[in-house]
Amino acid sequence: MIEESEVKVGGFTFKGWYIAAALPILSALSGGIYYGYDTVQRFYNVETGIELVITETDMFNVRASEFNSRIQALEQAVADNDVRGLNTRLSTISTQMQTILEQQKELLDLRSQVERSTGITDTLGDKLDIYQTEIDDIWKAYDSLVANPLN
């Protein structure tokens, strides 16, 4: 039945078994062409991806060099400011602050003693004034007795 059928296309006559034999061959050829085209497109896409990765890598290298310069600047600042020696300096300052606080406490004690001494000397001054007045009065009385003994 397929051997007897014929197809006429554009002045050509094709027998059925030719079509039956050519169809798998043409299908295989078209599949191969599609596979080749798809493979080439994938290679183009991979090439574009590689170019993108190279561009991003270049940008990363630029950023990495910026970070390296920043890190070097920070390291230089740490070295210039002697951050490692800060612990020793801080302990020295802490010791000095303790000494200052102790001396301040002693000064406050001395201040209270001076205030008490000032209070005592003020009362002594008043008492001495009274004693001086009494002594002067006694000398005046003695002088008046010496000048006029019968009186």
C-alpha cells in the first residue's frame, strides 16, 4: 500500500516508500542542526558569562586594592598612635589617678584640721585680748598705787 502511493509536488513525483525512508533521515538531520545551533548558542552564552565574570573580577580587584590601601592606612594609624602601648599608658594613668585621689583625701583632712585650728586660734585671740586688758588694768592699778600709796 505505501509502496504504491505517490505524491506529486511541484512537478516531481515521490513514491511513498521514498518519503517513508527520507522522513527519519530528514528528522535526524533537522535534530542535528537544532542541536548544533543550541550548542553554539550555549557557547555564546558561556562566553558572555565569562566576559561578565572577567569584568566583575576586574571591579573586585579595584575594590580589593582600595581595601588594601585602607587597611594599610589603618595599620599606619595604629602604629603612629601606638595603640599597643595604650594599655601601659592607661595603667600608668590609673595609678596616677589613685595617687591623686589619695593626696586629695589627705588635703581635705588637712583642710579640716586647719579650719579647726583657725577656730581654736580665733577663740584664743579673744581670750588673749581679755587677758591683755586685765593685765593692763592690773598695771594701771599698780601704777596708781605706786603714785599714790595711801589712797
